[in-house]
Amino acid sequence: MTRNHNTTDNRDEVLFAFDQACNCPTAAQIIEWCERFPQFADDIRAYAAISRELAARAALPAEKADETMLARGFSRVLNLLYEAEKAVTTSSRAQSFEQAMQARGTDTRQLARSLDIARSVLADLFSGRMLAPAGARLVTAFREALGMTPESFAAAHDLALRGQGTVHAKATEAPTATPRPYEVIIRDSSMSDERKRFWLSGN
């Protein structure tokens, strides 16, 4: 699920593709396209505002738009852009798993040993190859070991899924490119059946 930033310099092509894919762009779509083309983020947000305003006008063909209606529609567009900006800012401030470990003076090898979990499981989690949600046992273990809340764990997991985590955890098993569910990763690990049952319990 890693998103590679597109480095095309053709702004018009990007805006045309955005228009074709997102007729009435949502906040999630605006965020996604801004992350894919950060060099055109301002243009995408401005174009989205115009698209939303035009779509709002087209939705009421029988009613003549007055100043109040246009102001109300523009206010909704501004609120949408604010929410999109807020989501991007929150994401940028989220702490990665690597930062959480550094704050506690530990690393992947030490964490795997202290939790008694296969390093391959942590490797999949840190590299974005573990689909959300992670198991309750794992979240609890991270809370105790790294002082993470369920919310901070989820934010770090989201960073990893979007390729913004920087942890490179070595594992004894060959990595897979396709993200897999937590349960599958645990069952396919080299841990004993007893440890597998432990990490799968409570889910």
C-alpha cells in the first residue's frame, strides 16, 4: 500500500486526471491526490473548491442561486478544505513506530525479544505489510512496552501502511509484498503453537 509520490511536472495533466476521477471530490480524495502529487497540492485544493462549487450549483438547476446560497456553498467548501488540511496535519504529526522505539531507547531486535514475538511479525507491521486492525494482544503489548495509546498505535500503523514509517526490521522469513491480515501473519510465523495461540487470543 506504499504510495510513491509522482514527480511529474505537468500540472495540467494532473488536474485533468483529478477532474476525471473525482467529479465532486470528497475530503478523502483531496487528501489522497495531495499526497500523490505534493508539488501540486495547492492547485488540487483550489481546483477541488471550484469543482465543489460548480457541483453545488448544478445540483439545483431549477433554483436561481442568490448571494446567500453561494456564500453558504462556499462556506461548506472552506469547511471541507479545513477538514482535509486538518487530517493531513494530524497525519504529519503522528509518531511512527521507529520514533516510539527511539523514545524508549529500544530497537526492533530488543522489542521482539522482550515481547517474545517473532521479528517477522514486527517486520510486517513496521513495513506496512500488516493490514489494520492489528490484534488486541499486540496493541496492548505496545502500550505497555512503548507507552502508546490505542490511538497512537493506530496512527503509527496508518503511517506504516502509507509507506511513511522508516523502520526496516529484519526477519528470518522472506517478506511478502501484499499486506495480510494480522491473524494470517501470526499463523504463518515461526513461533510455537503456544505463542501463536497467545497472540491470537483476545481478538
